[in-house]
Amino acid sequence: MSASSTNTASATSNLVAIASPEMFTSLMQQDLNRVTLLNFWASWAQPCEPMTKAITELAPKYPHVLFMNVEAEEQPDVSESFDVDAVPTIVMLRGHTLLAKLTGGNVLAVEQALASHASTASAANTRGLAQSTAAPQAAPSTYTAAAGGAAAPASQVDETFADPAKPHALPPTVHTDNESKEETERRCRELMSRSKVMLFMKGQPSMPRCGFSQKIVSLLREQNVDFDYYDILSDENVRQTLKVLNDWPTFPQVIVNGELVGGLDIVKEMIASGELQEVLQASS
């Protein structure tokens, strides 16, 4: 967040920055009838800036709502509690009841959710805990541009399926619900070996959806490494199978000639020692 947003947050009693899981839990337990809005953000993600600015402006308009700014990667326990794997993500609760989950920079959608759920908060407080029948909204595979917000680069839309022979995400026409374990493993091995350097990441290089993916893209580019990639957030079968197949539980994963090299920390060490360039040259 910018300094101005931080200053405003400290001056607004119903807008707080979460500094620990204990702080989050304590605030949530204070009033189980209250509507709470959680804004999960990260400093590296450009769409978070207009969203955080909008949250700062919305807080005084809804004094009965508690607004929480949560730096997603600094508070992993809180983020994981809500399955946050992209930023910005907005979660709205009444007590412990989920009212809405919105992923992306769509400020208008957040305003509409507040108007729908928070405008009746005072009345709900007099009746006890409200149980919403609204289903949580699914996170989109890419950010959506909000009115007045930052639009995604044009390349974000085109690059995913620019080469039909090498899709960078699960094509929308492909359905994997009935895919067998063996079929998924075969797809994973084909993806791992389709290019000399393959990066399994969250998002895509022009719009990474986690800080670790953003950092490893920067490192590979700094080393002038020509790499292919696949967005594991688009393909849950591949995401879960790669963890087992490579005996590596996290992402991103860097693959060279079909074999796992490692994640962000390993790649950093290999760059520092010169080993990465040696591996790439040896595989030429």
C-alpha cells in the first residue's frame, strides 16, 4: 500500500491493517454479527493499488463495516484460511458466514457487494447472525479490469492460447473432471518435456498471481533464459499431480529437459553459484 493509504487507514477507525493471525482472530471474535471486508493485497501486484485506494474511500461510507487490509504473503495463515491464491482478493463475511469472494481489480463488483450485504448490516444485528444463501463467487483465471481501474495488458489476453500447440493454460474446451490419474500424469510429463526450460507458475509472466512466481520470472529474464510456462491455477489436476510426480509441494517449479530443477530458492542458489548456466549449457 502507498504511504497515503496507510495514513488514511490509521485515521479511520473501521479500517485496519492486519499485523498477525492473532490480531485477525481477535477482531473477528469481537462481533459475530458484524460485516467484515478483507482486502488481500501485495506490493508487487499493480491491480492492488487502485483496489486499496477504493477500499480506503469506501470505509467512511460504511462505518458499521470493519475493513481489513491483509498483505497476503506476509500473513499466509490468514490467506490460506480463505484459499487466497491471487491478489487482489476481496472476502466479505458476516461473523463467520461467507457472503462473497471476489478476485481481481473489479472495484464496481466490490461496491455492489457492499451495497447488497452491508446496507442491511444494522438490521441484521438486531436479528442475530444472518445466514447468507449467496454462493461465493469463483475466482476468475485472469484479472478483470474495473471501471477507473488498471486494465490488463493486451498481451495478457492473447498469449495464453497464442500457439494452439503449446497452450499456457488448460483450454476452456478441455474438461478434466473424468480424467484418470494415468492420463493426468501423461499430460504432466508431456508439459514438462515440451520445451527445454519449462516454468510451472501461478498466472503468466505478464500477470503473475503470486509473489514467488513474479520473482522467478524476473530472475529467469535477468539471466536471459528462454523459457516456456504453464499456469497451474487453470488446471487443478496438473497442479496436484506435479506435487507428487516431482516430490515438490510448492510452486513455482522450474523444469529443464523434463527434470525438476527446483523452486525459487533453489534457482536463486544456482544463479549465485553459476550452476544454472552450467546446467543450461550442458543441456544444449
